[in-house]
Amino acid sequence: MNERSAPTLADVAQHAGVSTATVSRCLNSPERVLPETRQRVIQAVEQLGYTPNFGGWALASNRTNTVGAIIPTMENAIFARGLQAFQEALAAAGVTLLVASTGYDPDREAEQIKALVGRGADGLLLIGTARPQATYDFLRQRSVPYVIAWSHRANDGNCYAGFDNRNAARALAERVIGYGHRAIAMIAGETQGNDRAADRVAGVRDAVTAAGMDAGATSVVEAPYSLEEGGDAFAALMRRNNPPSAVICGNDVLAVGAMTKAREIGLSIPRDVSIVGFDDIDLALVVQPQLTTVHVPHRRMGEAAARLLLQLRDGHPNVESTILETHIVERGSLIRYARQHREAV
Amino acid sequence: MNERSAPTLADVAQHAGVSTATVSRCLNSPERVLPETRQRVIQAVEQLGYTPNFGGWALASNRTNTVGAIIPTMENAIFARGLQAFQEALAAAGVTLLVASTGYDPDREAEQIKALVGRGADGLLLIGTARPQATYDFLRQRSVPYVIAWSHRANDGNCYAGFDNRNAARALAERVIGYGHRAIAMIAGETQGNDRAADRVAGVRDAVTAAGMDAGATSVVEAPYSLEEGGDAFAALMRRNNPPSAVICGNDVLAVGAMTKAREIGLSIPRDVSIVGFDDIDLALVVQPQLTTVHVPHRRMGEAAARLLLQLRDGHPNVESTILETHIVERGSLIRYARQHREAV
DNA sequence: CTGAAAGCGCTTACAG
DNA sequence: CTGAAAGCGCTTACAG
């Protein structure tokens, strides 16, 4: 050991007058070492300021104590919240987190999955189910454990920490219909490569059909998740001959974008049109009126994902998916259909 | 190579009929290998589905192509945005990102810094300057390059990708004062261990003093960064005998919390009281009226931080800090002081 | 341009 | 309980 480079296990061993094997044991399974020996080793470790070399450790043990998360973008508050909870739970277990993002691009997802696996991730957090079979094959072939968050499919062999987007959206649409709305439109997230967005559309369609309404009359427009796109889609919807009396949005960002646009074009929410969202993020609480939406327990989802992923990594025998409950939070943006609503022709 | 474990460099070498050194060169500096040889090796790599073992690579090369970011929390949109841009810039350079969070706790920061360095981070992104000297010593001793974002100090030997919080806050307060407000209060973030929050308070005090106003008359209350805390602080402020005609908030979350609370307690913004924030996040655009605030280029800050950190890591000779410009965005929440403002006694 | 071989810093059966 | 030694999968002078 010269002063240029960090002290190694061998330096500690020499300093303590023991073998490297003993130092290694002291660090990894201290109970297998005599207290006096342990004492000496610990002292040497502290005196030298030793910390294990990561590469050496990873190579010899074939583990990294690192897991990866690959999400669409941290700029959407739902992923930021879920990821924050996920990270905290991992840190508590001494595991560190690698983060990559896809921008909702499936090619970039495949690429980032390879990058994180190549970087030695012991496990992976993925969002949703929509990805090429080749990606699943890759994961299986490399036997990298993974947990899928935000979604749920029964008995397909994957491990989920998610919720049922379709049922949740259906319940929301039923609530809207139950309030007398018949002219309903939906501003959905882009469904291409996004099973959550697609499931929410399907759920709304379920409700419309179950209510005996004409599914064709319920128009669904898709928009990228942003305030501006939500606003534009809303404006276009309201310019039609048959404007809706209620607009169901694929998430809160779209819904709040719609509400902001409504003010701009002189429409009053909920008098002229009701609006509902999905997620229950901060945005929903600060708009006027506040937004009726589906509450998703993002933090609990992140925690559950961490728990499941660590179990999978540790070879736990049967790891069960965690399905989280969502519920509707009613606020001012949704009211019963009445004459006050701008006539839907 | 058996079917259980991943193929190694040696497997590829044997398959291609070359030495492991040649395979290694093919992967790392292909120009140093004859095209025909390269061809054979690449073919073998593909046939075997070879990817380098991370531990072996890290150990031999003493690098990980990984950098770490340690931030207060991803749940604050400013960090989520900055981190997202940081990650994208890193990914473009083939570098992966480790993320840890501190919850604004200095002890947890020190701990996470050690964890990420121990996990082989080639460099670190840190937020702000407020941390024990011991932490700086540790970083220097381990010669881990780091960049500090969100702040700036001239010539202290650190590399910054930040902005001048004090000047920005001063300019904001000057604007408020220029609008005739004399009864000004500030809802600041907690300044303990947060130099950005402390600098913003100092900037507001600078402006108050420069305007010849009584600094003592400008009350500053501190609150953790949350909508609710901002609201509570605002309510307490307005309950006083001398309520302010303008409230300067340490960030947009506090400001929007204050605005939401104002509605609850029957105060009209900006008629009864003006409110301004700091950051310019989405929240500022969706409240009614929209929030006057200081625009901070979070994405550009994240990109700059990535660029600087990679230069530092690559031993670039003189890496200069990047100081970003901020500017005030005037919206409806701030108006000129007038009789309409609730009398400040 | 290519190869033989040493070495990076750990862990872990295997003996004793 | 402890140690000698092999081995993990790479990179990189050093020769040729």
C-alpha cells in the first residue's frame, strides 16, 4: 500500500497480523471470528480507513447489492414519488439504486435494461407490462429478477407491485355516469406501448358499455402526458358540435392542463363541464376547484416493489405479487349533470 | 462455460480462436485490431450473447462508468427535473447513475456519500455547499471528483453547476419593493443545513436594507418544504397584528401552499396580499392567479452538472464552474401595493 | 497486430 | 477458529 492508492484487504490483514480470509470473515460474518481477533481487525480497518474495493468484491462474490429502476421519466411526479419510496426502502436494506429512464420509448427501455444488467444490477424495477418478448427473454436468460410496478396481470408468471388500472378507471367512469353524464369524452395518455393508458381507456369503455350507452359516442383522444397537451386536447374536444358534459382524463397532469385551458377559453369548471383525473398528485389539490381523481398509493407501491424485489433476489421460494387498492377522491371538479351544464346538443 | 453461467471473455476468445487480450482490445479499442480478426471476434460475441462481467471489468480497469447523485428528495419537482436531465446527459455518454437521497438530513448525506463511493461511483453530484468539513475531507482523501449543483461560491476550489441564490432572491425582493410594498414577510425554507434557503433569506434582507427599510420589521418564518407547511405559515403570518401586503416564499411549493390556504381563509390573491415564489415549476402555472416567481433553469443545470462531472472524471485540466442565469417571471400573484391591499395597520 | 502472463482485490471451499 | 491458495473475469504492459 502506497499513499496514492486506497488500502486493501491485504493491508488490513498485515496490519492486524492475520490472513486476508480472516479480515474478510470479520467484515462479512463476524460471528465466525474470535472476539479478540475481531477487535484487532476492526482496529486496523479504522486506522487505515479501509473500505472494500467494489470491483473486487463484485467479482469474487458475484453480487453488487445494487438494483436498477427503469422508468419513463422522473419528471412525472408519480414516478418521482414511487421511486423515492423505492430508494428509501432499498437504502434501509443496504442496497443502492441505479436509475435509468426511457422517455416512454420502448427501444430506449431495452437499451437501458441491458445497460443496467451490464452494470451488474442484481434486480430490476420495470414499469408496466408492454415491452417486446425479446426483452422478457433477455431477462429470463440472464436470470435477472424483476418486479413490474403500476400494473397487474394475473398468473402470467411475473411479479407485480401494482394495481388494476382497468377496474379503477371503470369505477371512475361509473361514478361520472352515475352523476347523470351521458356525453362523456376521454383524454387518454398515449396507449401505444403503455398498458396503463390502454387499460384506463378499456375501463372507461367497460363502464360506458355496461351503462347501455353507445360506446361509439364516447370519443377518446390520446395526448402525451403534459399540461399543454392536455389543454390542447380539451380545447379541441370542446370545439366540437357535441361537446361533452364530462371529460375523463388519463391522469392528473392532463386533467389539470384541461382545467387551466378551460379558464383560458372562458369555460367554468364544473358548471360548464366536469373534469376528472387519475393519480392524485399535488397538482390536483392546488387547482380551483380541486380535482376529483383516483388516488393511487404511489409510495406504498414503491415500498412493496422494493420488498418483493429483494425477496426475489434472495431466492425466496414463492414471492406473491402485491395488488394495491385505489379509491376515488371526490372534489369540486365533478358535479351532477344538470341544465347548467353547457348543452351537449 | 457451462449453460448455467454467462459466457466469459475466455469463451469468446476460444470461440474466435484468438487470445483474451485480442477480444478485450476488440471491445475497448477496435482500431488496434485487424478488421478480419475483429470480424471473427464480433461474430463470436454475438453468437455467445457475451456481455462483459461488471466486477471483472471494474476490478481490472479500476473504473465503473457510474456516477452517483445524492439529493434531498426526488419528490420535490426541482430535483426530479434536474436529475432527469443529469441522467439523460450521462446515458448519452454511456455512464449510468446511482441515486441516493438524504431527506435534508446531513447525517444521511454523509452516509449515502460513503455508500455510493463504496459502490464504486467514479464521481458524485451533490446539492448545495452546507456539509461538514469531514465530508469534504473524505471526498478529497478518496479523490472522488464531485460537482455541486444549485449553489455557487466563488474561488473556493469546488466545481459548481449552480446559480446565485442570494442575488436572485434580492432581485425578487427588489421587484416587490419596487411595487410599493413595505410590509413584507418571508416564508423561507429551513435554513439549517440548507445554504440555498439561507442565501435566499440573505438576499431578501439585502434588498430590504438597501431600500432603507427596517430589516427588523420584515419577519422571516421558516417552514419545511411542503404545501401544507407553506399554508400554515401563511395563515399564522396573516393572523398577526401587522399582516404583510406581500409574502415572499422560499420556493414555489411554499408559495402555492400559501395561495391555497389564502382561498381557504377567505383572502384574495393578489388583492388582499401579493405572493411570490422561487423555482418556476408546474405548480406555479396551474394556480389561479398564476404565480410570480424566479425561473431556475433546472434542466440546463442538470446537463451542465453532467458535463462538468465527466470532465472532472476524465482528468480534464481546468474545469470551470457553470453559473446559470435566473430571471423573474411576472404573473398575476404580485401587484402594485394599493389601498385595495388589506391595510398593514 | 497479436499473445502469454501478471495482476486488479476480493471470497470461499478446503485443511488443519 | 484461522490460514494458504485458488479463482472470480477482466485489462494491460511487455514481447515478439
